[in-house]
Amino acid sequence: MDSLLNLCSLLLLPLITAVLIIALGKQRRRFAPVIAFISAVGAVVLTLIVLMNFSEPLRFSWEWIALGEDKFHIGFLLDSAAATMLAMVSIVALAITSFSIGYMSKDAARGRFFAGLSFFMFSMTGIILADNLVMIFLFWELVGFSSYLLIGHYFQQEAAKQASQKAFIVNRVGDFGFLIGIILTYWHFGTTNIEALSAQVGIDPSLINTSIGFFLICGFIGKSAQFPLHVWLPDAMAGPTPVSALIHAATMVAAGIYLLIRIEAILSFEVQTFVAYLGTFVAVFAGFCAYAQGDIKRILAYSTLSQLGYMAAIFGMGYAGIALFHLITHAFFKALLFLGAG
């Protein structure tokens, strides 16, 4: 029960923070940085408590919606991959929140910025802890919405407004394919629970369906900005530098790789081979694109695309653990590179 309470607190803390900042009204600009910083510290403390008590996977599930015989659940799954992601996201978020206090000090709308930052952390934590594809998709969309708000923070500028719209629309293209994949997964397997899917495939590998796998990885292609849906990421640099560091280097784009790791068991050899080739192409393609850029943040954006390509390539070759390792290391060094380029 203590573990469940800690996980619920970890998920809801940034959401409560965002609501509190918005509720402050005209005072939000003054108090938002302090509240956001305390929340980020609290998230790190809760993460450390969870990790110190983590010895085996934790599973919690509740019935959410019942439609006749069809029942949909929400729940938490904390395994080694989720624990690793929690540690990375909370620590990077704390560092970037601390940086943002000074960086956004003269911004008239910094209250809105910190509220958006906290809401993003709520959405990202939900993706990490979700135990089924439906719940992942719900938080997946919330991440997209919070990204839209943060990229368009300087909405008075035409470039920022267009960049936020572009990111939102392009990601919806990938998410539409992802949603179809989730529906087909439920129709084919009778469940969207991650562990249940792995168990079914472990018993009967013939259940693996290549078409479903291709639809599911559409979510990865959109969120991790892989070709041809890569066009939104370089333009997303129009947002404040901390947004670039947190969302487009450390966490949001990495969610696509995390999704691949989550659904690895139900991806066919053909799908994984496709991911490997796509990742290899993007790693080289994005690297050459960086040569033509004159803005340091756009150069780092294309570097992010290239690094995501490396992660996808090694995952497609069958080394999900190495892909996760590179995801974690990249999160820290790329976030610092963005902050240094601020």
C-alpha cells in the first residue's frame, strides 16, 4: 500500500502543482517558480523512495470502463525500465526547473510557463507508469498538448505559433496510426495490458501480427521525430531553451523509444528490422542536415534526431537494454548542451 501511495503521489504531484499555479491568478508570476521548484524536489525525493523500496515489479490495476463484456483498466506497472526512466526524468526535470528560475526571471508569462512545465511532467510520468496501451495513449496525447503549449510560449511571435501548430499536427498523424494499432491489438489479443500481451506471445509466438506492429510504431515515428515525421522537431526550437532541453532532448522524444521497449514482445522480426533500417537512415540523414544549419539550437535538434536514430537502430537489432542505456545518457548530455546554448 505504501508503494501505491508513493506512485500515486509521484504522478499527481506535478498535476496539483500546475493547478495550484493557475489558481494563483495574478500572483502566479511571483510564486510559480518557487512552487515548481519545490514540486520538482518533491518528485526526486518520491522517486528515490520508490527506487529504494523497489526489488521486484509492482503491479496495480483498477477497472475503469465496462462496456458489456469489454472491460478497460487503468493501472501502474513499475519494472526495471520504468524505474530507470523515472530516475532520469525526475532528475533532469529538477535541473531544468532550477535553470528556468533564472532564465525565465524577466518573462512576463513565466507563471504560465511553469504551469505548463508541471503539466508536462504529470503527462510524462503517466506514460512511464502506465501498465496498458490505452492508458499510455491517453497520457501520450496529454504530452502532445503540453508540448504544444510550451513550444508556443512566445505565441506573439509568428515563428513560435507556427512551430507549435506544426508539432501538434505532425504528431497527430503518427498518433492516428498508433490509435489504430491499439484498437487492432485489443481486437487481436483481447487485452492491451503490456504484461498480458507479453505472456500471450510467450505461450504462442504465432500471435505476433506484423500489420499491428507497423501501426503501433507509428506512435514512435511521430513522437521520436523519425522520417518522414521528423519535420516538427527542428522548428520546435522556437520555444524557450528549457523547453528544448526538457521536452525535445531529454524526455518527450525519448517516449517513442520507451514505447518500443514496452511493446518489444509483440513486434515481429519484420517490424524490428524496419525500425533498425529507419533508425540507421535517420542517424546519417539528420547528421548531414545539421551541417546546413546556422543556429546552434537547430544543430542540436538535428543531433537529437541522429541520436534517436542510433537508439532505434540498436533496438531493431535486438538490444533493447542498450537502447535504454543510450536514452538515459543522451537525456543528460543533450539537456546540458541545450542549456549551455541558451
